[in-house]
Amino acid sequence: MESRVETLIVLLLASAVVAIVCRRARLPYTVGLVAAGIGLAWLPFAPHLTLTRELLFTALLPPLLFEGAYHLSWKQLRRDLVLVSTLATLGVLLSATVTACGLHWLLGWPWISAAVFGSLIAATDPVSVIATFKEARAEGRLRNLIEAESLFNDGTAAVLCSVVLAVAMGQAPSPATTAWLLFESTAGGVLCGLLVGGVALAVAGRARDHLVKIVLTAVAAYGAFFVADRLGLSGVLATIAAGILLGNAEPAALESQRTRQIIEDLWEFGAFVANSIVFLLIGIELAARAFRPYAGWAVAAIAVVLAARAATVLPCSMLFLRTQQKVPWRHQVALVWGGLRGALALALALSLPEGMAYREAILTLTFAVVAFSVFVEGLTMTPLLRWIGEIPRKKAI
């Protein structure tokens, strides 16, 4: 029986080959990974590793979230913090509501099943978004805005999904309880991340060995996630808060610029490995899905999710029309089309209880939306950014 080590070696080898091919073909790396995963699924020596909520939450998400948050500039984030918070809270609620209404009215789904799908698909995925914008080499306010939103809205979506699931299981919380759960999970997660990150920084300031300082960043990334998760708080937001704190700490806390550079290189490698495994496994899972019975529903779901994203970005942006946080129209277009879905939505869908009504349909539609995000939005994101002037146009030969 194939061991986990052998499986990991196969996946890493595949990711290295895909990286080389995609660079030469000038294709998005995430697209190549998913396509390679689909191809691997048909081979006799296909990796025997399935995408599960446990694998995503305990091994793969923390390094991806921490690496993304570590490079967020607090100075830049603070300027758009109210806007980002609005998109990550009100925006998620709007997106979930519009999606649920669309599935109920267009497809005739029961309200509760439509609400479950709407809540788990509402948040944009930081893994997909950060990977796409890195590959496009986009910089500036738009990248900071869309990456920050994708990092912060996960906590809201996770709590919202748990509340909707509680209703579906006959344990309907009151509106006051729902509001408190949302506040407790998000605020508690951020506080937990800051405490764990603060302890890591304090210990790092006393350590003389630069290797110890590097290890402490890993302790902060995973420790914040696990502690918050054990306390019933948002592990996603805890890791993000720890990453922002360590990434914006004074250089003296991490000893030297050389140590900081090593830390950045280490987490870039960790994110590359985790990112590669996530998208390869998504491809393998896509190959195993039976989409034909749900083809019509899948097309409708994709259209509804896109409409819900537009119904999120445009009204939220209008709230800041006369402020310094005004969002230009070209940035609104990029925010709508750049609202990619990925690992987080799949993790929430995979965690749905067995035997739940419409579970298989919800899971299949989630995979369909993720596939659309990767192959359609992912492939067209760079041309769109070039068209709106966020990245330089190609010079004519």
C-alpha cells in the first residue's frame, strides 16, 4: 500500500513539472495544477490521498494563510480597514443571501439547502486569490484590497455556515445568539492570534539562535490556528492575525534582515508546497465527480454565484463613494471577477454531515464553482488586469 511519504513525493514531483511547463507556456500555475490533478487521477499509480476538511484545516491552510498575512502591510491595510471589514462581513451576508434566493427561485431548492450552499460559497478563497494575483504580478492597492478581503471574509463565512447548519439540524439559534457567535468567533479568533503571535515575538526577542526564531514563526502559524479552533473560535482569523503581527514587527524582534529574509523564503516554500498539494487534490477530486446529473444546476449555480458577487461588491463600494476609501470602477470590476472560490468552500462542503438533504448536490455544485473559478476566472484574470491598467500591457513586436 502506498505510503503517505510516497504520495507526497509524487505530488511534489508533479508540482515541479507543472511549474516548469506553466512558466514556459505562460499559464497560471493553479490552472496547470488542477489540470495535472485531473490527469493523475486517470493513471494507475494515482496518489491515494483524498481532499478532506481535516487535511485542509490541520495541514494545508495554516501555512497558506500565514504566508499571505505575513506580507500584508499594516500601514496599507489600515487605510482600507473599514472597507475590507464591510466586504468581509456585510458582503459575505449579502452574497450568501443572494445565492440562497437564486437557488430557491431558479432551481426550486428548499430554503435551508439553498442557504447552506449560499453560506459556504459566500467567501472568496485566499489560496486561489493570492496565487492568482502573485502569478499576474499585480501590485498596489487593488492587490492589497482583494487579498485582505479574501483573508478576512473566511471567518464570517465559516461562522455563518455553522449557524445555518445548526438551523438545518433543528437547533435554530436566536438572532441575538447568532450575532454573539459571529462576534465571539471573529473577535476571539483575532485576539487569540495576537496573543499567540505576541508570545512568539517575545520569545524570539530573547532567543539568540536565528533557527529558533524561524521555528517560532511556525509555532505561531499553527499554534494560533489550533488554539483558536480548540476554543471554538476562528482558526483562520487567528493565523491571519498572527501573520500580520509578525510580518509587521520591528526588525529587531527577528534579529536581522538576514533572518527575516530566511523566514520569508521558508514560508514562500511552505506556501508553494501547500498550494501545490491543494490544487492537485482538487483536480483529482474533480475527475472523480459525476457532474452530468447536475449539469443544469451547476450552470445555474455558477451564474448565481457571479451575480451574488456583483451584488456584494457594487453596493458595498457605493457606501464609500464620497470617502477616501472610494473604490474606482476598474477595481470594482476586478473585485467582482477576482472573487475566486477554492479550498475553503470545499472544506466547508466536505464537512457537511452524511445523510443531509441535498448534500451530494451541494458538494458537486461547490466543485463546479471552484472549477469555473480556476479555469475561467483564473485564465482570464491577467488579461482583465492588463485591460484595466493594473499591470503593463504587452509590447507589440
